[in-house]
Amino acid sequence: KKKPLIRVADKAERTTAAGKTYDSKSEMMRAWQLDLLQRSGHIRNLREQVKYDLTINGQTIGYYTPDFVYEENTPAGWVEVVEEHKGFWTPEARLRVKVFQAIYGVTVRENKAY
């Protein structure tokens, strides 16, 4: 009897630090990096797990909750960044991001988990 394949996403363990729970240790480390960038002034207005409605023709079809949203200091000024930190992308997650990008006109920055 063959063992079922275990996806990387299934192996990630929830991690709690500073009173916040993250989907993985890698996501927690990314939050820590972004916090340092905010303290140094490279980014501002760091938010986690911001919920966006996915509404088409007046009907809400679901929600998209990226891992991080912040403003990044660029030569052109402050620019909002929506960031997804994943080690494994499911087809459903890819579709949700594409729908979000189509509705809001915002590119989601993919940060590969290590």
C-alpha cells in the first residue's frame, strides 16, 4: 500500500511569537524582517492578514487575505505592497490571487518561503 503524498503546505506548523500566530515559522521570520524594515524607515504602515472582499458585479464571491500589506519607500515615493509568503501554492490560492489582482489592479508580491 502506497503512502499518500504529503504536500509542503500540510507539513507547516503554526507558530506563535509575541502574541501573534503565524501559519509557519518561515512566515513568522518574514514578519520579523518586515518589522525591522519598518523600524529602520524602509517601510511603514505594516499590517498583517488584511481581509479584502472579492466582489464581482455587486456579488461577493469570497475573500482574499494576504500575509502582509505595507508601504515601501521607493525613489518615486511611498508605494503600497501586498505580499504573500508561501512555500507551496495550491491552485485555489493562485486563483484567489489572480481574482484579487484583477479586481483591485494591484500586483501581489510573492515571497518564497525558505
